[in-house]
Amino acid sequence: MGMTDVEKRALKGGAAFMETLAAPIPDACHISGLSRSEIYRRLATGDIRAVKSGSRTLILMDSLRAHLASLPAATFRAPKSVA
């Protein structure tokens, strides 16, 4: 699995690599591909967990990963051939 932008920013200046434990909502949207509205819907249903640090809402990355892993696999059909 590649590094997220958040993790890459943590490495700037020679900082040691650390796994991202939590991310603000805009970063969670970018990392997951989910919209801001979908993140809030999943927070309301309890599918994704968040914590507050002062006024900031931080999405717990373990819960985001678990939610994405629980989604059904995408299925595809071969395109119709042109005769």
C-alpha cells in the first residue's frame, strides 16, 4: 500500500515515518475517495468513527479502512461486441 499525502507530508524535513492514526475530514475524503457528505452520513450511522481535538474533527483511519474493506466488491460485465 502506498503512502497517503498526509503521510508524505509527515516525512518532509527528514521526519521519521509514522502511520497516520487520524486525519481531518478533507484528508479522509481525499484518501478514501468518499465525498464529504458520504463521510458525514457514515459518521452518523457509526460506520466510521471520529474524535474531536478542540474544534477539529479527526477521522480514525482504522475505522475508515475497515469501512472500505466491508464494502461489496465491484462487478463488471464485458462490453457488448459490435457486429
